[in-house]
Amino acid sequence: MRKSFGVASSEPKPEASSVDMAWLVLEAANDLGDEAAIAACRRVIDASLNGTPAPPSDVHLIAEYFR
């Protein structure tokens, strides 16, 4: 019986926090030159550091980035 290895390691896990996902997406977006995603990641990371909620549209972009 063959076992499934799951998702690629570069993809965020479903239980990952939005900040963890933002760091992963930020790296990919930098490589691709995706300025809109870079800005969204920075807003999510900054919101986390400031203890404020991140804009829902930014969290959605980050959560869906690898799909």
C-alpha cells in the first residue's frame, strides 16, 4: 500500500497562521515580482507585530496564493 506524503513543503499547511503563510507567500511573491502580494504580506505581518487584525482581503489573498 502506498502512503500519501501530503502537500509540498513550500505550501502552507491548513492550520498555519496567517502570519506564517504571509512569510511563505512573501518569499514566493518576491521571487515572482508580485508587488500586490508583497504589499498584502507586509500588511499582514505588520498587523501581527502591532497586535491588530489584518485586513480580511489581505488574509484571503495570502490563503489562496498557492492554489
